[in-house]
Amino acid sequence: MVLIKENHAALAGGVGAAVRAAKERFPELGLVVECSSEAEIAEALEAGAPRILLDNMDPPRLRAAVAQIGDRAQTEASGGITLDSVREHAETGVQWISVGALTHSAPALDLSLILEPLP
């Protein structure tokens, strides 16, 4: 799958250009593009993005973005979502939710594997 983040879009000349370039170069792969504004969503939809990652949107903005997209693309919410707020985000109608807190807040486990020769 191709994931287009904000830096990729900036280097490509915008969200639409990045989506078109990725679809042309990797037509056999799935594609998701990060969008953080109505304008970026419109660009992504015009370019035919099959899945739009709605980045760092509070539930009211997320609900509006889901309405803007309708059934033209799959929707995913990401950024600032916690296990305590996941239900509120889910109730906006978004289809997928990414919760980074599951991994970036996990405690580390320090393991060591020291091999010693047999006697």
C-alpha cells in the first residue's frame, strides 16, 4: 500500500499531484492519502484517491470531512486519538481509526540474549 503523507504531497506539488503520481507509478497497490483541510480533501477526491486519512481533526471537523467525502472514498481518522476518545471519533461516521497511543505509549521491555558455549 502507498501512504502519502504531507511531506510527500509537498514534494509532489500538492495532494492531487501526489495521488496521480502514485497511482501512475504503482497502479496495483492500494493508496491512502493524508489530508488536513477541505481543500486537500477536494484535491484527493478529484485525483481519485480511494482512501483519505483525515489527520488531526476534532470530531466536529471529522464529521464535516466525512460528509464532504460521502461514498467517493474510504475514510480514516488519525492523530490525537486516544482510547478514551475513540468512540467519539467513531460516531462521526469515519470507517477506519488509527490510534498511535497503542504503540508510542507502550512501555519498553529490555531483553538480552547472551549465548554461552556449552561445557
